[in-house]
Amino acid sequence: MTNDNLKYPVSGFDLLHTESDDRLRRILTAALPHRVNCTVNSYRECDYWDAAFFNLDRVKIFQAASDVEKCAILQLTNRSLLEESYFIEKAGVGYMAKMVLLAETVEERMLYGLFAADEATHLSHIGYFCPEMEQIGSENPFLRLLAEVVESADKTVLLFVLQVVLEGWGLSHYRRLAKECRHEVLAELFFSFLDAEARHHATGSLLFEEISISQSSQTLIIELLARFLMMVQVGPQSVLTAIERVMGHLSRSQKIQILQELDTETHSGMRLKLLRSLMQGGSGDAIVQALEERGYFAPLPAHKCVY
């Protein structure tokens, strides 16, 4: 399947929303199975996840910052999490619709139709907390990679990279966001995503097991996952960026110190270990071996995470 005849990419990152009073939006609102009932604006965005969530409480420059600067840094880090979740779900709607067309059985087609509805519901709910979302896909390296992957015509690549690995990763990520979120409604929202995400992951794992992976598919999977693992290896770069945006230019030595205080090797090591476990089993073992041999499951020390 190619996207040559479609006006927009499968990810839908460039798709715009209709006007707030549009009739189509009213029909959509009525069709959604659940609604979010809260006054989002009554809660400060910088308070969704606190400094300890990002390990900022260990960072000296953050500790020495004013209350206004601390709130600004937290607002950027909080916003980054919400934006990433928003665009992941936005891409998910397009991906599941694409998989409906790639389905090889009636049951598979029905499942992906239901999964598309899951993603549409999640997108709507996250949208309550991102009412004026900007198109940031091109600025976020993970989202750029995600957009590239969903355009693949190789179903094996789609199943393994997106559903086996990234959906599995997303389960752990959303669980932590839910558990440590200080906003009750937003926490419940992320908890409500977990059952659907688990079904998406389990389905991808099951379908991937039934496929005989070709050498070309394996090569592409390794290339894509290597790029993703490199992003994980270099630690919490978004936190470093948020600090620099608020506090001003940071020298290389300051960045290294901040990443050391953020305990970047532990931060990355835990995530790389999880990702390795998600890839293991069956045809995934050869992929893990290839990535292991190239050192992609090893976290990097702080001085190698600053360019």
C-alpha cells in the first residue's frame, strides 16, 4: 500500500481541526463514547507532573532558580509530554485506518476498525488538555521517526516497530504518566488508555508471530529501531532543552553536569532494558542480536550525550 493518492500523510500531523462550532464537530462529540468532564484551565499546566517526576529536584541550576523560572521549566516539560501524547494518538488514528486496509482476514479488519476508534477517543480526550496544539512534528525527532514509520508499505515493519515495540513502550510510559500525574482527571485519562493499548500491543505481537520475516524487512526494522534507541541512549534531552530555554545558554560542561544530576545513564538504561525485552522472542531475537552487537542497548554517560 502506498500513500501516493492521499492528500495528507498517514500520520495526519498536518491535518487541521474544524471550527469549534462546526456541525461535524458536534456530531463527533455526540459519537464519542466518553467525555472528559473538568475545567482544565483551573489547573496550572506546570503542576501536572512535578519536579521529582523529571528528576529536576536533583539539578542544582533548577534548585537555584526562582519560583517563576521553575514553573516555566516545568510548564515546558509538562507541555512536551502532552504534545507527544497528542501526536502519538493522532498518528495512531491514521495507522489503524491503514491497517484496516492491510488486514488479511475479516476478524483482523474488524479489530483494526475498533482500534481506530480507540485512538480517535484517546486523541479527543488528550485534546482537552492541548486546546491550541501547534504542529510540532517536524521539531521532535521521535515524532519525525514515527511519521516516517507509519508511511511504510511493509506490514511486517509496521507490526513489529509500531505495535510490538512502540505500543509496548507506550504501555509502560502511559502507566507511569498516570501513576505520577497530580491532576486527578488527567491521571484517570491515562489509566483509561491502558486496556486499549494492551490490546493493540498483544494483537501486533500475535500477528507478527505468524509472519515469516524477510531479509529486507529485518534490515529496515533494525535501521529504524537503531535510530529510536539512539534517542533513548542520550537521555532526557527534552528536560535539558527546557532548562536552557528558560535559564539561557548553557555551556557544554553545564549540560554534562545537568545530565549527570538527572542520572541519565540510569534513566536511559532502564528504558533500553525494557525495549530489549519487548523485542525478544521468535524472529525478534535476530533483531535484538544485531542491535546488541552495535551497542544500541548500552546507555551513554553524560559526556557522550552532549554534542
